[in-house]
Amino acid sequence: MKRRFAYFFVLLIFFTMPLAAEIRGNWQETEAGHFKFIYEKKDARVINEFLSFSEEVYEKVCGFFQMYPESITCVVLSRIDYANGMFTSFPMHLVLFTTSPDSPMFGIDNENYLRTLLTHELTHFVHLASEKGFFYNLSRIFGSEVKTAHAVFLPEGWVIEGIAVYLETLFTEGGRGRNPFFELYSRSLVLEDKLFTLDQASYSSVFPPFSRHYVAGYIMMDYIHKKYGKDAFPKIHDAYINAPLCGIKNAIKTVTGTDAYTLFDEMKADLQERYKEEAMIPQGELLTPVTYADYSLPVITEKGLFVKKTSLETPCSIIQFDPETGKEKTIRNCTFSSLTADASGDVVIMDSYSYDFMPPVYPVLESDLFELDTGTGAVKRLTNGAHLRHPGLSRDGNYLVAVQMTGPYSRLVSVDRRTGKVEILFNAENTNVYQPVISPDGSEIAFLLSRNGLSKIYIMSVPVGPLPSSEIESGNFNTDTARPVLGTMDKSEYYPSFIDSHTLLFTSTHNSDLALYSYDMDTERLNRICMDPVGTIAGIPYGGKIIYTTYSSFGNCLKMKMADPAAEPVENRITLPPFTSTPQPSVPESVDYCDFAPPLFWFPYPSIDLYNILSQDIGAGFMVYGDSPLGLNSWVLYAAYHPLYNQPKITLTTLTRIGALALEYSLSEDYGFTTGGFFQKTTQSLELAIPFTSLYLIDRNYKFSVSLGARHIFALSAPFPFPFCNGFNFAPLTDAQRLYATGGLYFGTRPIGSPYDFYGTGLISFSLLSSIPLPVFEGTPQGFHLLGNMHVNIPFFIPNQVIQLGVTSSYTTSSLLNLRTVNPRGKFTPEPQALEGRAMGNIDYLIPIALLDQPLLFGLALTKLSCGLHVEYAFEWQPTASVFLPDRLIYTGFELQTELLYGYATEPINVLIGVSARIDSQTPALFDFARDIKPYIFIRIGDISVSASRNEENLK
């Protein structure tokens, strides 16, 4: 009867948890054509825009591959102030962030950003969820998601992202393939003859250029299609999915007759020929060091230049930079996107993200404005949840403007520095505003306006009088007061700044390549004043010269040149269309969305009784996985049947999220053999995770959470084998049941770090776990068990090296005492614990050795190498008797840790190999090599820096 009740409890939880999402009621779904959109009610207008072109995008992308999936699920998110999207395999769906890009480097000249986004991500869907081939045939048996399995054998990131960038360029008016800023990456590397290898293009790296698999992918796809025709990649893909275990390089050789490495070399030679003329352009004087670092966004003040800097050794920061001497002074380490300053240099305004991981469904990432006092380094938050970027401050510091994001579009606003109040200055339907700057006399605002596939500089007078609040969602406002500076030029302009109150400086492609131009608004004279072999990104005037940002093989850098007064002829004249208002479309028909988790795939697997291999007890089993598009519900079921003893083995785990809460249930049914006989054990646990804080802000992240739960264990044992059904008849068996209440607490904080900051300098973490047996069943002992862990990482005097101080401590009441729960590293023989309390302290000296960029075999790459030395020492205590018992043994050892990547779309694989030696402090001469030296190994999926707890194995 007890066993039957346990399984009834299982079924009740398992079938009710996936329905929890329906209670939320704020999410809708709309189906039209081949698409199903899942979205919040407030985003209905965005869905209408997707619906206006989704079928056209479908026909183009699917026609390219000649594969036509029946339905594409798209999750649309608007609470993340960042342009992105992704394809997810389990379950197969697209995630689309509606916010448009904020940088020309990633494309602000899209005629319609949402169309470009859908084209790119749909390419991933059709490419990676292929409707034919080896794994597609298997998916008919094992579940639809199995068709994406061929991506596991495709670690070449340049192939995955290359075809998506190629089609976003081919099938839209935008796309990175026609973006001159995107071209800077490959052009700089080719001109310097420092292009990465084809194997290095398979994965992302901290070494420039940023996201090189996108860069390499596009230039390779462009070359392949130019040489072999526009059907070349579909043929390569068909060859690959029919034999995925042979790899994509084999498919390339099969279709083209040329191996991929030769094609890469040919492509590189083609680019070198293309950029011969650009190589002859005189370079400017390099101001920034020749080291892997990004220097960008210079703002000139009376204190010198304020510059954004990131490097391999230092975090993202605002620095004070002297272009005459090259001296740098760090003002503040902080994460931000753009900055502006007053003339004195006392105040810097920057935009930065706050990342809240706790809200329902998906995290919220909001961009707001922050004020930095350059004298003290103190930061003050100006706005909260205002969705602002690209601040522009007047020279006297009294007037602040910014760009406010409104879904896929944006507008110009003013911001009160004292109150944070936001008011609209300019809004035009279906357009984006970027990079506002205020003239030196404070009378006018220049900004970029992107529409119809062009980014043009507009200018308007600083308004006087009351303005509307920021709550207006759409409609044209002040469009009659803003005028284009060069509205008749059929070229885009970028990064405007003022040379004086009548002369603008900006970047443009008026002469095909990115160069700096000046425009006198009084005389209407346009001059090209600065060119660079790679191209100019942005510039500012400095003492009769021009300081400009460009790209190199070691990242963004600053150069300086004398201004070239050569006049630039005005050609390719067009007429910009007037601003018009369009009626808002009706809200699409929708229904309430329920985030149900259906089974996605299954596969068979054998189960072997490792306790009794000689018995040939091999069971037939299977695994089933289910998940939901919003990730609110998921479950995994492993089940096997062992015919020798008529015993099942089952593991079931379900997870559901209710708001910020996470509820996890697990069940395991096990059977095996030990020296004491045969056993059958059922274990159930239910845990509720309650996050109170999970936030990233400016320069540090914080996390604080609590968990509560229960664990039930029911065990049967006998000196002879017995079938599962005998578990319902207790007569011939020995049974025992226990019910535990469990709880946990975690707090952690860590400042931002550099790529070389492997271990989290300044990290502080604390955790506490508890287990209490409840007196529900006969024979349950009274007492409780506590296990705590605390670590602090202190910076060493050598940069990026860390001294870690830690302590792991347990307290177990005497009735529950058994083997020690706090143990050193290494596989030493477990020992019993004598007293109720036990603690072990550790000192680790953690040393980053190198950031690497080394491809290995089978798609793996070695990216980090580090090592550490440690000393551990423990003692036991009995608080009731004031007894303190130090251990005689001291443990010391060495660790070597590596980080591996497989392709680019996976978490890093960290492998830690160590050896620990124990030394008897009283009789060190009795040291025995075989007995007192033990190796150990950890394999972790995720960031190396989360290895704050070196004793993690003992916390499980």
C-alpha cells in the first residue's frame, strides 16, 4: 500500500506541473501560414509586422534549400534591449528579440530589421532542422527533434552562421554582407596578412575579430557561390546530411572537387587582390598600443579624451587618454555601450544594461543612463527601465538627450539629469534614431535617422517649452521641424559630431569606402577629409588634426591624421520621401498560450547492472525528453527492465517555473547487488527554488536564492534476489523508509572581469545546505545535518592571479553521524567522523597561464590553460562539550585546468586534473607514495570562473 501511494503521488505531480503556465494568461499565440508566433499581449503590433512578410521570407529561404517545414514556432521577446535571435533544437523553435541593432557594425541600414532578423534565424531553422537526410529518416521513428542531430557533427561555426549571413544579405535590402562596417573585420586582417585559419573560424574567441565565425562564414559562402553558382551550398548541404558522420569538409570536396582548405586559401588570395588599391592609402599615426584591446568612442574634454577600453587583461572601462603621450588612466571599470561628456570632463553620461534574471519566462535586459563623476569614480543611476541608449550631453552639461527604444524602432528624447524624467523630442513611424549630438553652442541636435534602408543625418533646434511624456507609443512628432543635412545623397552617414556649431564631421561611403567627411551647413560644402586603408569608423577634431577609430588585427584602435581638404563631388542625388502616418493594423487573432511540454524524442539504451556484471543482467531501456518553447516545463524519463530479476530501473525528473520560482520533482527506482545482498530503493524529492535577487548592474552581478524541499526514501533488501512485484508484499523482505526536509541558501557576488580573469577576482560566495529527518516513519533518528561553504577570491599583486580563501564546514547531530561529509580533494579512503562538527579550510593560489586559440582534433579547440596550488587542513569539534580536535593530516596539491570548445554554439568544457598529497604533520617520515598521493578529475560544462568551490564534489 505504501508503494502504491508513492506512485500515485508521482503521477499526480507529473501530469499537473506542465499545466502551470496557463495560469499566467499574459502570453498569446497566433498561427498564420507556416508560422506560429508566441508573444506577450502588448506585442501584438510587432506580430502584425512579422505576419506582413513572414510567408515571403519562408518562400525565399525554403526555396533556396528546397526544404519546406510544415510549421515554424517563433517566440517573440520585447523585454530585452538588445538585438539578437537564435534557433533552439529542443524543442525546435526560433527566439526573436524585437529590439533593433544599436551599432552600424551589426547593421542599422536594414529597410526592415525584423525581416532581416527572421530571414537569418529561419535560415538556421531550415538548415539545421533538415527535412531530408540521414537523421531526418531517423526522426520518423525517434521523434521530430532528432532531425537536428546532424548539427552535433557540424562544429564548423563558419558554416552555420555563414549561410545565415549570406541569405540575410541575398534576400533583404540590408544584411551584413553589404555592410561596410562588417567588412572592416576581414579587410583589416587581409591587409595585415593575419587572417585566421579555417579551423579557427569554427569557434568564437576572445581574440579579434568579434564573432569571427560570422565573418569567415560570409566571405567563404560568398566566394563559394561566386565560383560555383548559387546552388552550390544547397548541394553541399544535401551531401552532408546524407552522410553527416563524414563531416562538412567531405561534402565540400564531393560537390566542388576542391577541399575546404584550398578554397579558403583561394578566397584569401581573392580578397588580397580586391584590396590592392586600398593598401596604397597612407595610414594615420597609431595612438593606441599594439596589443589585443579595443579603444573606441573617444570624447574630447578639457581633461583630455575619455575612451572606452576593453582588453584581454583588463575589464571594460572608461579611461582618460592622452593622445600626445599615450598615457592612460582608468576612471572606472564598468560595462557600457556608449558615452558622452561635458566640456570640463567632470561628468560622463553612459548607457549600460541592467540584467534581471528573475522575471517570469525570460530574463529582462534594460538599457538605462548612468552618470559618472570622473573625479571620484562614483556612479549615479539616472533612469530606471527607460530603454535608453546613445546619450548626448551639451557642453555645459545642462541638456541631455538620448535614444529611446520602442520595440523594433526608436525615437529621440530628452532626459532630466535631476529627476530622470523622459520627454519626446522626435518620433517618426517605422524609423530608428541613433547617435544624437548637441552643437557646441547648445542650439541644435544632430542625429541619425534610419529609414528606407538609409541612415541620414537630421538636425533640429533644441525645443523650448513643454513636451509630451514618453508614454506615447506611435505617431509622428516634430517631423516637420527636423531636416536632413544631406538628404539628397544616396549614401548613408554615420557617427555625426560637430567641428563647430556650423560644421559637421561624419563617416560615410560617399566614395564607396568608409571615410570621414566634413559638411559646412552655411556654405553646403562637402569635403572628404580623412581616409584609411581599412576604413574609418568615427572621428573627432583634435588640434587641426583628426583622431579616428578604425579596425586592426588586434581590435579597434585610434589613429590621427592631418585633415585632407580635398573637395568631394556630390553625386547620386535622390529625394527623400516625406514622413507619413500609416493606420495601425488590427490586432491579430490569437488564443491564450499554454506552455505545455510534449515528448520531443526518445532513443533506446541498454542498462547494465554494474554491481553484478557476471550475472549478465542487461536490461532493455529507453529515454524520453520533453520541453516547452518558453522553457517553463521540461521533463526527462529514463526507464529500463532487467529480465533476469524482473526489476525495473526508472529515473524521472520534471521542472516547472511559476513566476520566478522553480519547482523540481525527481523520482528514481533502482535495483542492485551489494556485499550485503540485493536491494530495491525508491527515492523521491521535491524542491522549490526561490530566487530573491539575480541581477547584473554596471560592474557587478549579485545572486541570492533559497530552496526548500522534501526527500522520501523507501528501501527493500534481502539476501536473495527478488522481483519488483514482491515490493508490494513486505513479508519476506526488510524495509526502511525515511522522509527528509531539505533546504538551501546561496549568495554570490562578482565584479566584472577581463578574459584573463579566469577565477573571478573579487568573487564572494556562500552556500548552506540542510537535511532534517522527519519523525514520520518508525525508527527515524532525530537530529539534522548542515553543510556550509564560503569562498573569497582576493587579487594577488600579479594581475589576474588570485588567492582563494575558503572554508567548508558541516554539523551533524550524533544520531546521524557516519562517514565524513567534508573531505579533501583526491580519492582518499572515506573515514568516519568522530565529533559532530567538522570544518576544512583551504588556501589556493590560482594562476592563469594563457588564453589560447588552438584548434584540436574532432572540432575541439583549446582556449584557456591555468593551474593552481592548494593547501587544505581540517579539524573537528563538539560544541556541547567545547572539544576541539585538529587533524594530524595536511593536504596539499597541484591542479591543471583547461577550457575546451566544441564549435561555437556550446558551453565551454572545463577539465580539471589534479593530484593531492596528504602529510602527517606529526610523523611526516611515514609518508607512503601509493597510499598518500591521490589524483582527481572534474569535468564541468560552463565558465571556468564558477569553480569557486574547489570541494564541490563533497557538496553533492
